[in-house]
Amino acid sequence: MIRLKRIRFLVLFIFLPGAVNYLFAQNGSQVISTGQQLNAIQVTVPFLTIAPDSRAGAMGDAGVATGPDINSQHWNPAKYPFVDGDGGISISYTPWLRKLIGDINLAYLAAYKKVGDQQVISGSLRYFSLGMIVFTNVYGQSQGQFNPNEFAVDLGYSRLLTDHFSGAIAFRFLRSDLTGGNYVGGAESKAGMAFAGDLAFYYQNDITISDKKSRLVFGTNIANMGNKISYTENQEKAFIPINLRLGGALTTWLDEYNSLTFVAEVDKLLVPTPPIYAIDSIDGGALRDEDGNLIIEAGKNPDVSVPFGMIRSFWDAPGVLMEDGTRSVWREEINEITISVALEYWYRGQFAIRTGYFHEHEMEGNRKFFTAGIGIKLNVFSLDFSYLIPVKHNNPLANTLRFTLAFEFDKFTR
């Protein structure tokens, strides 16, 4: 078994699908007193949902409809054909949850290269380290140390479909090794692996607002469409965070030197919502049918195929409990949507100030935070920095910093 050497959260984060949402929801314990039930969606490999770059990190985790940049691979690879450059590479670093544990971090490498005027090849590498843990036997004797880690490798292809519209596909391999093959709970563990893909589109068009040049943008991306994974042979396989992003942005050039962009985006996980299971009114235990299966009181059976789970994710929630005792399915489905709004200001295309807000409903995870950051773009490279400010005190995301350094290939030859 794994010794709880530092904090209970680390074990939750590593071994329980949806554990991050579970921890965030603890800050919303006052909601429980209203009679509502916390019901955060459960997924494995949640590191795929962490904003990897500083620009999006400063804009409330918005990125599907922002202007194209080198880090578009994660948010919307269809942005690449509109990027101002022939190719580039960036590296990002995020010390993660440093308020709780000092050695968890996320590193992200992204690159792209234009092929002609209409096509782009892109790729990325994301590496997530969860710090050192100690394995012990039942007698508390040390069985060695291990550094749990997860990584994802991407390859994307994007193409202009019209002068204002582009599409992209991306393929992803991910591997999550959380135990190094050690026995956990009496079962031999293994690394979880999956293959996934993204399908993305991006539209931009220049317009005029009050005699000022402006640009209207819409973007969408269905990300992480892939197989379920597990960490032991007898464990039920869990969904990876398949999600749908939709967003829009409006940029206005105030004058020759100043521009302002407003961004609004929504995100929904396309995986089954956990149902509410029937409970024995006498002993409080879970009720089972004749075959030993848990009896579902509200919601749908989450043990379904990936395609069916994606489609049914729009109406499978057990529903919010209303005052008259009925359940509103559509209200819980709406609650599952996260919202990001952001502002980005540029001066002469060289200095940026960014801010944003991320909102998640209390019953679905309760992540609510403001973000801020700056960016500097010089002839050859750009540097971005972001900072996260949670709405609630004692939030594990407090003081999260992100750093991104990017280089544009064509600038070296000018």
C-alpha cells in the first residue's frame, strides 16, 4: 500500500477519478446544508484539463476562440493556419498545487510549422509529475520510492477551408503511471494508456464597429475523444476527460497602437454523469438487485461505450432536487457547463495585459477564480506570465503561477 506521508489529497488525486473536483467541492460544504447533493463528474487523467500555457492561464482558462499562437495545439489546433508566422516553438512550466505539495509540476512543449499557405503541422508534449511517494508493506516497512507521472504526445494537422474558416484534427497518445507497477489494495497495478483525438474548427472575419477595425472570431473543439483506461486488471475502466469547448471573441483596434479583445467560452465534459444510487432506509447501505448490481434511483448507468456516453452526456444527469421533490435534469446539465470570460489588451503588438474569470457550479466542483497576467513580445521571442486568484480562501489552486517562453522560427532569418 502507499503510505500517506504528506497529505490525504495526494492519494485522492492519484487514485480516485474526479478527486480534484471532489476536493474543490469541499469548499462548497455549505451547499450540502441546502439538501442538494454534490455530483462532480468523474474522469481519470485530469491533468489533460489543466491549462498548460500562461496566456490562457491569464484569461480564465479561455483559449478555443482567442487569437492564434504557438500554444493553439491544446485549445484549438484549427487556429494555426491564421497564425502570423511560418513556424515556432514554446515551452511552458506550471508549479501545480504548491500550496499543498512542493514537487508537483506541469511542463508543456508545443510547436508548429506551416506547409505552404494553407496547411500546418503541429505537435506538443505534456508532462505532469506528481512528486515523490513512498511505498510500504502492511508492516510499514519501506518498499521503495516512486515518482508518479503522466504524459501526452500530440500530432495535429490543420488546414484553411476558406479564407475565413479552418479545420483541424489531432491525434494523442497518453500514458499515466501512478504506482510503478506496485501492488495497491492487494491488486497488481499497471500504467493506464489511451489513444485519443481532437476535432476542431475556427472562424474569423474582419468587420467594422463605429468606424474602428474589428475582428469577430468563433471556435470549437471536441477534445480527448479516446478509450477508457484503468490501472489494475480488475478495476472498471474510467473515461478520460472528453470535452466540448465553444467560444467567441471580438477584437477592436482602438487606434494604431492599442487593441482590446473580449472573450467568452463554455466547456462541457462529454462523459457520463454519476447517477444517484438507492440507499436502504434502515441501515443506510446501498441497495442491489438480484444480480448484485447497484440500483439506480436517478440518472443513467455510467457503464456505457465511449461514443454512447458522449451523446448521452447531454441528458443523463440525475437532476437537481427541486422543492416539490422532483428532479430537474436540464438544470443539472446546465450546471455542468463551466464558463470563462476574459479581456486582453495589446499595446503596439508588443506588450499585453490580460485578465479573466473561470466559473464552475458549486455542485459540480466549485472552482471559481480570477486570473491575471502579462505578455511581452520582442522580435525573436515572447514571454508570458500568469497568476491565479481563487474566490474562496484556502483553495489549493491559490497563487498558481505559469510561465511560457516562445520562439518564432522565421524571425531568426529576418
